[in-house]
Amino acid sequence: MDAVDRVAILDAGSQYGKVIDRKVRELCVETEMLPLDTSPEELRRRGFKGVLISGGPGSVYAEDAPRVHADLFHCGLPLLGICYGMQLMNMEFGGTVEKGGTREDGQFTIAVEPTAKLFKNLEAEQPVLMSHGDSVGTVASLFTIIARSGAIIAAIQHKELPLVGVQFHPEVDLSVNGVAILRNFLFEVVGCRGNFTMNSRQDSCIAEVQSIIGDSKVLVLVSGGVDSAVCAALLRKALQPEQVVAVHIDNGFMRKNESSAVMESLKRLDLQLTINDASERFYTSTLEAVSARPGESCSDMLKETVQPERKRKIIGDTFVRVAEEVLSSLNLSIDDVFLAQGTLRPDLIESASALASGKADAIKTHHNDTALVRQLRSKGRVVEPLRDFHKDEVRALGKELGLPEDIVERHPFPGPGLAIRVLCAHEPYMSPEFNQTSSLLAAIVNYSHLTSKSESISEEQRGLVGHITATTSAEERTRLASITGQEALSSLLLPVRTVGVQGDCRTYSFVAALSSDQAPSWPSLMWLAKLIPRICHSVNRICHVFGGRTSQPITSITPTFLTVPCLNLLREADHLAQATLLQAGLTRSISQMPVVLIPVHFDRTEGQQSTQRSIVIRTFITNDFMTGIPATPGQQLPVDTLSNMVSAISSLDGVSRVLFDLTSKPPGTTEWE
């Protein structure tokens, strides 16, 4: 029997490294992730036919920039460099890389050369995910350009050697024909035959659980979400009933009536379930010393905490401590019982866990990957059978295990619950870039006026127009002038910060809010949402504000913490939004819909205190949950359905305005914290 074809993925720290791994395996080519500096001798000794270099958060100019082995690009192995990998390749052969002038974060259409092997049988224009700051400047003399994104070089290939580089991410769903591009590399450039087939993942998961747990007991924390439900079902199939201790911990941050719904759904798994109401314990919990950074205080309670990372760490650690107490009440010890979690591959990647990548940047700490959990993991006391799975794969496994469709198809709900959907703050976020970014944002929405009256605008406005010109293509400026000439848009920069992922790095940036007295032109707003982060590097999220034009600058916020009134307001808003989505039959076509409370009071008169808060509807459509797009009203989301949501939420006491998140991932993450 012929040996199977194998390719190596050299890890430069991309958030999508394991997605590359998965997509290649789905094409029946075996893969292994290895350190970036693995030598060509080692690659050949282990029988790899080709190499892929992942993207990464670093800059090729940084002193500590990850480097490949000196001989890698000259060893004759076919190689695909993705993002950072392409930049390294270009520099190795004498080309240049330009730092940061034009960012691209999101889905963009590139023009490709269809005669290139990489783009065989593809159209000349391809929608792809771009997420970068640095980009190739001068192309090395031995390379030719095979794709462009406006003025940015999107792909190159060596004129003689089997070396190809792309500035985009072919492995993610937002690159519509990314799988075809990977297939072309593997079969047309490397010469793979596709003779690798994966064993049943269910069987391998069950074997792993049985091997680790043996005759011991295992504690599984079930939230009611699909991940923990599938994990529990897998344990139930792999072990004897008396070995599985299933606990649902109500942390006080559940959706309306969520705990009772969880109990009903999990009865069908034939699991003995213990319910523990620990809401007051969570509100008053503090950070465990093991999770604190050097010098970080551990005294502030969760209900007083505003830092997103700190909130996540406190919640994750408290889950473990409450679980220990539950075990004690059952006369069991944490030292004798394994902890099972429904941890997925994206959780580990975004937390920068060594289980997923040695070099990935931490986007956010997941509650199931805190320092306390990592400590238990290092002792061999944690079992995570789904750690190599993505959300769609977990759903498929759940169906194989016989779980009911209403459990398998549930919208994801984070372990920390509504706690990370309340944007907590005691003061406005006013970094030095606030005023400059506000002015630049205003110039974007007034671009048509500024360019038509160029002889009478101020020097400052002339400089802002120049910045727009430097960061956009001629085609984009023509469309921007058309949109801003037809739409009477107003812009506000909100003094709050949200988490995003740009260029494989975590960013905390501002929110841009657009409003108008006209009915929204959703395609135009969606296009602006892609363009604005490219021009304004301090913005990673763009929203439309319902209720008419709002232009009064907002420089203060309503102090907001994890208090019962704030949680109850968000809980009711979330309930109204989810019920409307369910009634419209859209819970399957919309992958997820977080509803977020932000500490922003619009429309205040002079001298009026900020006392109200606003609600954001964040729709998300994805297959892999690593990248995704918002639903476009009038397309994936009926305008009437959205209007019903907005009307219902606006009627709640304490709600100032309702916003609709227009942002793709990247540059925004699914959640706001």
C-alpha cells in the first residue's frame, strides 16, 4: 500500500493555524503542525511532500520576529506562505515589506491571474479574507504578482521554484473559494494524490476518554450549550453511568429561564444532573492569585470589575472552585475526579493556549482556559475530547451521538453568559487618538462634500482627505463619494472599547456609530463597515444607530457594572430579540445573535447626566466560528423582523437607543468582550 501524502504546517502564530490543518485534512492529505524553524532535513526525514507557513501576529521587522530555517525556501520543497509566510518569503529573495500604511481586515475582492496554478479553474475576481497591517512593497525579482487587492499585492509566485505566497487566508469561510485554492496548491503544485482518510473521530474520542478516565469518576459542567451537551453525551457513551457527574452551575448570568430549559433538555441525555445556584457567589468572587498578572490586585469583586479579561478569569476560576465544592458535597475530591470540558479549538486559539499554537496572540481568555484550568490540565486532571473540533464539527458529532436537533442546533452561548455582554465601565474610554479618529470618521461620512468643496475646506480637513486618499483605491473613493453624496449620514465615535482581532492580534478599539434621518441603505452601510477600519486604525467595530440622526458628541458614559438591574435589563432585551428571531424561523440561518448592553446614553440635553444605556444587536453568520459576517437586513434578515426587534427593545425602561452591529469577524470578534 502506498504511503499517504503528508504536508507540514509551520506555525507562525496564526489564529487560523488549526483551520489550515483541518481544511487540508478534509482534502485527504495528512498534516502535522510543527515549529516555524523546523529544518528542511527534518521535513524530508519525516516524509513531508510540501510545506505551508501560517500567518501570524508578528511583523517581519520586529527584533523578536519568528523566523524560518535559513535553508527552507531553497530546499526544493513546494511551499505556500500565508500572510506572514508570504512576507518572509518575499524578503528572503530580496523584496521589501511595507509597515502598516493600509490595513485590510475583513472580506475583500481580489483580482487574480487565472493562468496561475494556484487559481486554476477560478474566476478572475475572488472574495477572500484579508487581515493584515504590513504588506509586500517591492516584489522580489524572481517572483511574479498573481493577485492584487487594489494597490496591495495579494499573491506572488516564484518564476522557477514551487514557491507561492498569498496575503489572504484561503483556509477560512470568508475566502469563498479558499478550499479550491488549497486544493490547487496541494494537487497542482505539490503533487499530492489525496490518499489520506481520517478514522472515525467519534471512535477516537471515546477511546481517548476511556484511556484517560479508566475506572475513575469525571465531573462535566453542562451549560446547556451544544459544546457541553456533546461532551456530556460523549462521556455518557464512553463510560458507565455512575462514573459521570453532571453539574449545571447557575452563575447569575444566564438568559431568561435558561436554567430550567437546560434541566429539561439534559433529562433527555439520561444524565443525573445536579443544579447549583451560585449566582451570589459569582457576583462577589475575586481573582485567584494563580490567574493574576504580576502586581495585579486580587481584591476587586466581579460585580465591581470593568476589565473584560479580568471578568473572564474570575468567572473561569469561580467555576472550578464551585465545582470543587459540589464534589465535596457529594463526598468526592477534585484530586480523585477528572474535570471534563467542552473546550473547542477556537477557544484554545483565542486564549493563546499552547495546546493550539505556540505563537498565537491572546484575543481573549476563555472561561475554560484560565490559569487555574491550565494548572489542573498540567496535572493531567482535565479531559477535553473536543479540543480539536470546531463548532460545525461538534454539531455533526452531536447528531452522530443521537442528540435532539433542538440541542445540536442551539445558538452558542458563552460560559460566562451575559457577564461578557455587559460592557462595564466607570469612565469613558478616551485615549489620545479619540479626537483625531472622530475627525477622520466625520471626514469619511462627509467625503463627497469635502471633495466637491476642496478649495474652501480647512487645512485640517485637507489633511484628512489626504489620509483617505492614501488608504483607499480610486474605485473605493468613487463609491465613497457616491454613498456620502446620497446618504445624509452622521458619525459618532463612542467612548467605549471593544475587543477585536486584526492582523492575528487582539485589539481594543473604538466603536464608530452611524446614523441618519433617512431609511438605512443596508448595502451601503455594510460596505462602509468594511472600509472604515482600513482608514481608521483605532476603530474595530461599526454600528448603525436606530431612531434618527444623532450628532451630539458623547464624551461621558453611564457607569455600568455587573449589577442585578443592568443584568435584568440586558436579560429582557435579549429575550425579546431571541423570541423575535425564533418566531421568524431564523435561528438556523443566523448562526448566533449576541445582544449587548453598552454604557452609552444618546440624545442628552446640555447638562443632563448620563443615566440610560443602549442595546446592540450583533447578528453573526458563519460555518467555522473563526470568521463570519453580519446578517444584511433585507437579505439574510428580513427588515420587518429587525424592525420588530428594535421596537420591542426600545420600549424597555432605561434603553436610550438600539444599535445594529455591521462588523465582520475580523476586525470585530463575535462577542464585544
